[in-house]
Amino acid sequence: MHRIHFQPVPLQPIQAQPKTIPVTDTNSKPFIDHLQQAKNELKISKHANERIRDRNIQITEQEWQKVTDKVIEARSKGVNQPLVLMDQAALIVSAKNGTVITAMERDEAKEQLFTNIAGTIVL
């Protein structure tokens, strides 16, 4: 019968060298500002994007900023999935993920039953 012998290998500590990143632009924003800005922007899901395109829903940049601001406010109050009613559209938004889940024309929304929403934002 063969015996297997294990020989212990002494471990050598690895000393990590601290990495430094050179600062080249003193006017650039700190990373936390970029992170905060990205956190405060709404994304549009593939499904919602198709609906917006198919229904030819037009949302101006100012209207989009209002929606974004109100969704952020709703999230701060604990609303995770608001219905956003605009003049031309109705949007279901995941405030938690910052993503528009679906979109429809306002006239189409009149005939719908909305479930699993935690609040409504009327603009």
C-alpha cells in the first residue's frame, strides 16, 4: 500500500503596494459627484423604450427632468413603484432601480387597471 506524504509549504506574506492615481485635471468632479449624478438619472427598460417608440410618445428634456426629480422625491418617501401621469403619457417606474418599466399614451391609460404601484405622480 502506498502512502501519500504532504510536505507543508511555508506561506510568504504578500505585501501589496498602494496604488496611486495621478491627478491630471484639478477641475474634474470627484467620483462621488459622478456616482450621485448617475444615481439620479432614470433609465428606460427595453420594453418601455419599444412602447415609447411604437406609440410615438414625445417627452421633452424638461419634462423628463421633472419626472426624474419627482421619482427621486417619491423614492425618498419610500415609494418604490410609482405611476407617473403626464399630459401625453403614463409611465410605470421602478424608483428603487431608477428604471422606467413601461409606458403608454395617456388615452390608453384611461382604460387600464394599474396594480402593484405604490404611489402616483401627476405632472
